[in-house]
Amino acid sequence: MLNWLGLPVEASTHAAEIDQMLVLVHWLMLVLFVGWGAFFAYVLFRFRKGANPKADYAGAHGKISKGIEVAVVVAEMVLLVFFAIPAWARRVSSLPSESGAVVVRVVAEQFAWNVQYPGPDGKFGRTDPKLVAPDNPLGLDKTDPNSKDDVTTINQLNLPINRPILIHLSSKDVIHSFGVYELRVKQDAIPGMEIPVWFVPNREGQYDITCSQLCGLGHYRMRAFVTIQSQADYQAWFADQEKQLNQR
Ligand SMILES: [Cu+2]
């Protein structure tokens, strides 16, 4: 039932719930489209000029039209109250704990995605806009002890499978939007705000991070990758990053 929408693969645990919502909305839209379309064709014929030389200003009198209107409103309310709002509430209120999750900072800028991992100490190094430079896009304060083990990447986010991921999302300049279709994740990145985004990836692979908010001339090339890998592969990747860090 999901394939007819042509959706990308589901790569996170909440993807099925989002897709169910999409499918329900599309079914409702299909019924409305066919229903209103048939009604429109009927009205074109029934109230043609030849049969109705004088317009009737009172409109529809029957109970059927009112009944249909109420049914559409009720169907939309059911979708909203029983499906959409609970699904949204789960996304924004049941955040995983910092200690149990893989915590990452993602900072958007025109036109790239900067990633900061807190490293083994679990603490993000201090960042300061004054320290931002071409070789330090995050403005990481290298004198801060917490920053010593912080791994930073550009346009590449590696994450382990089957672990809760908590991303602290922000932006350096304008409003961007962090969109990963396979994970069914989309969240605006807003300067001055740090917005939590969480999900549990459950399918290994490499997926596109696409900026989903028109953010300037280079918007089209604001593309990055998220690589979902096994716990062992992720640890090996991370150890490699730490090694490179110590060689610098
Ligand atoms: Cu952008």
C-alpha cells in the first residue's frame, strides 16, 4: 500500500508511522478528488444554461450536501486528532536521554553542513563565533579541554544503527532545513536556536542530507551525506577520526 506513493525506503523506526499518515492523507485526498470531480461534472451538466435560463441565487437546498461537508470535516479532524497530533507529539516530546543516545551537533551554513561530535568525554567543546575561520567553520575553541577530543566533519554524518540519535541543530547564518527523506526527518535550522532532532536509524546505508529550505544562491548544492553503519564500523570510523585528531 505504501509503494504506490513512490516513497523512499524507510530507514528509521518512526518512518512507518509517518508513512501511514501520508497514506491516510492521500486516501482522503483521492476520495475528495474523485468525489468533487464527479460532483463538478454533474453540476456542469445539471445547471447548464439551456436547462436553467435564470440563475438560482439560493444555492443547494438538500441535506446531502451538508452531510458530505460535515463528513469531510469529521474525517479531517480524525486524521488530525488521532494520527497527526499524537505522531508529532512523539517526535517533539519523548526525546532520548543525552546519556543513552549518540549526541551530535549539526550547524548549517551557506552552503554546507558542519558536524561536531563531543568525543569520548561526552562534552562538546566551546564554540565562539569570533573564532570562525576557513579552517575552523564551527569556531571551536581549541584551548578548551572539552574540545580536545571533539571530532568535526563537513557534509558527512556517520551514525550507528539501532541507537537513538539526538542531534542539536542550529544555523550560523540564515534558516536552513535538515532533511533526510529515508529517515523521515525534517527540521528547520534557525540561527540563534538549538533545536533537538531525534530518531533511531534501523537500516544501514548512505543517504542524502538535503537542505529543504531555500537559503540562497547555493541552496541547490547544500547537500551532505549521512552514513548509517553497524556499531563496529561506526566505532572503527570514530577511532580513525580520533587518531587523525591526535596526529594534527
Ligand atoms: Cu540551506
